[in-house]
Amino acid sequence: MYKPNKPRREFLKKAATVTAVITIVPNFVVGGLGHKPPSDKLNIVGVGVGGKGHPNLLAMKTENIIGLCDIDWNYSQKVFSDFPKAKQFYDWRKMYEELSDSIDGVMVATSDHTHAIIAATALDEGKHVYCQKPLTHSIYESRLLTKLAAKNKVATQMGNQGNSGDGVRQVCEWIWNNEIGEIKEVHSWTNRPIWPQGLQRPTETMSPPANFNWDLFVGPAPARPYHEIYTPWNWRGWWDFGTGAFGDMACHILDPVYQALKLGSPKSISGDSSLLNTESAPQAEKVKFTFAARSNYKNVNLPEVDVHWYDGGLLPDRTDLLNDVDLMADGMGGCLFVGSKDSLLCDTGGFNPRLLSGKKPNVEPYLRRIDGAIGYVDGPHEQDWIRACKESPENRVEGTSNFAYSGPFNEMVLLGVVAVRLQGLNKVLKWDAKKMEFTNISPNEKLKVVTVDEFKVIDGHPHFNTQYADFNALETANEYINHSYSNGWKLPAMPK
């Protein structure tokens, strides 16, 4: 099994005294010479195991699950029961320190804002990483994970499980065979959020429950008092912890769009929404990306294309093209590719593709299929990562959502989140991907955002209290692109 020869990070130096009592034999001793036979089992640890991490780990139960980490041990009891031999931790740093020499791979399924630091630390130590979507909370973090994975030659996978499915492959094969012609317009949508959004920070304070570490949940985010509204599950809607409906679902729904159209980075982007405030994502959003023309691919031309996003109940206009069309056939969302010859509609993750003309394309499948990935289920996506982990870097067949793909894809997704947060500038934002900066925000521009929005009926009359704060637009944009870490937390350095 491949093991980079590099010094340990400072906080792992103490591991020598701890691991002396651990009896698990490191897998690189068994595998040897940069390749781990498929019959050997990986040693995997999970960080954030009470929620989505639980089914991820069940999908990895063919391997040795040796460590489980979660800040909420009440929420995690079921997964603790399912893997009774795994050692339990609150703090992932302690788990890394104690089990470092035995860990082959790390599964990360915490709230969005801690994905990057947990995954980056593992990558920096040469561990394989499976990380839930969205890959990171900021654009800079995505770039960092992409570069660290490449530098350390490890197997990686973002947890957008539909990426391993047959649907997205069929969409790509049809489009690349020119079945619908040139595509200059795409629409995509979701019924999310199905959690609270558009909220202001609660004013009442609560004490964290027993067996729960609030400080570790907050991690690198700015400190705030505990409240039960934040976690579990609901963190998705709070800017400090999640990325709202767009960040949560676009990694699923836009995956076939990004793959099939070879999108890369947009040249411009704009966002609009229901009332936006400083604390939580709005209840409904619209985003528009514009991508420059790309090189022709296989049998299709790839001209400049506009990609539209809708969530929170918003949908594309009901033109003649969409009369009598169920846009929520799978109960989650979908995509519409408008081509010069035909239009292609698919469900979340590219599943159930169909042409609006009713034509059935006769295209021989040729892209690699993943065993069992014929529906939107956990299992095949995780197992494809495990397969890649056991292959040497020189001969590895990467999972299709490895960080070389999903890192840039996630950057695009997070640009949608940022565009919504910068909508008060009232402009189409111009993006320089190489420099990770917007080119048309001046140093002195102001951004006005709602801080308080209250409504009361007093003596039969409506009373409104809407308050705003002014921010330096350029500084705020740069903070959205590359977050400042609080409370002493620090990312590994960006590889050159």
C-alpha cells in the first residue's frame, strides 16, 4: 500500500508513545511496495458518524473500521453499536494522534465547515480520504484539498454518490454523441431546503446536553453560544456551519452538467434570493453561471453556455417545452439540457435521462460502470473508493469523484453560494479562477446585508423592524472565498 515518506505533523509526534500499545498491524506492512492486495482490508476511521457518516461506514464494512469520532455521542450510539470494536473519540485530532500508524483511510461526514481541516490534515499525512459533499465550506479549501491529494498521490472521493451511477454516464454518452446538439442553456433545480433557513440567530441561551462537545462542533468557526437549533441536521442552513440548499444539493444535481459539458470555472455568475441575512441561507435562491466556450469533445461542440439554478420551490418558467412535464419526478430535483436538436431531462444525479421529443437514443455504453450503481444508493460509491485505495498510484483507476474532479467542481458550486451572499452588489460578478478573486469589485464598494428582520402586529397595526449593516464588499468577498479560522485552528499549507 502506498505510504508517502514524510515527517509527521507536530501534534502527531506524541503518537509514538501511544501506538506502542495498539495491536492492530499497520496495513502497509501487509500490502507492501505501494500496492495493497484486494484481499487485504483497509483500516478506516470515521469523523462525523452520527448522521450521513453512518450509512457511509456501513457501506465500508467490508474493511476494518478502527475508529469512530463524533462530537455528539448521544446521536452516535447506533453507529457505535454497529462497530463495537472501533475506538470512540470526541476529538478527531486525538484519534489521528492515537491511531495514526494504523490508519489507511479517513471518512469525513461532519458539518460543512469542518470538512476541509479534517480532510486536509489526513491528506497531509498521506491518508486516503472519502469526504462528504459539499467537499468544503470555502473555495480556497477546495483548491487546497485538490492540491494536497495530488501531491500525496492518495485515493480520494467526494460523497456525491450519484456520481458513480449509470445515469450520469448515460447523460454524458448521449450528449457527447450529439444526440441533442449544441447546448447553450441548462436549468437545474431542487426542492430543498427541507431544514430551517432564513432565520436570525436565536437570542436565548442553552446548555449543551451531556455527552456533547459544543466547542469541537464550532471548531474553526467564530464562537457562539450553544442552541439546539444548530445540530444535528439543521447546521446546513447556517452560514457559519453550512452552505444552504445550493451547497447541499448542487454537488448532486449539477454533477451531470459539470461532467457532460466539461465546464471548468465560470467566467461570470450572479445570484438572487428571498430575503438574505447575515446568519442563515435564504429560503429560496436563483443563480446564473456563464461558461465560456470549451474545446469540442468527441462528436459535440461545446459553445458558451448559461447554467441556471433554482431552489426553495422556484422552478424554470413553464415554456411550451415544459408543458405537462413533472420536474420533481424523483422528489428531489433535476436538470434540463436545452440543445439545438432536442432537450434532455434527467433526475437528481443524472438518473432516468429522457429526451423531451420521446426519441430513444441508440448509443452503445462505453464509460466505466460501477457494480450496483443503478440507483441513488450508498454502497457502490464508497466501494469504488476502497478499490482505488488498494491500487498503487501508478496503476490506480481513480473514482470519478476523486478530488482532481470534485475539487474544481466544488469550487464552482461554492461560487453559487458566494454569488447569493453578494447579491446586494447588484451586479454580475466576473471571476478569475487562477487568482481565486472577483475582478469587478472595487476596494471601496459597500455591501448592505440585513441583520434584523422583525414583524409584529400591535393594536391591530403592522410594525416592521428591518435593520442593515454595511460591509466592505471586497473584504467580505475575500472572506467568503478564503475563510479566516478562529480559536487557534489552522489548515496545512497550500502546496505550490
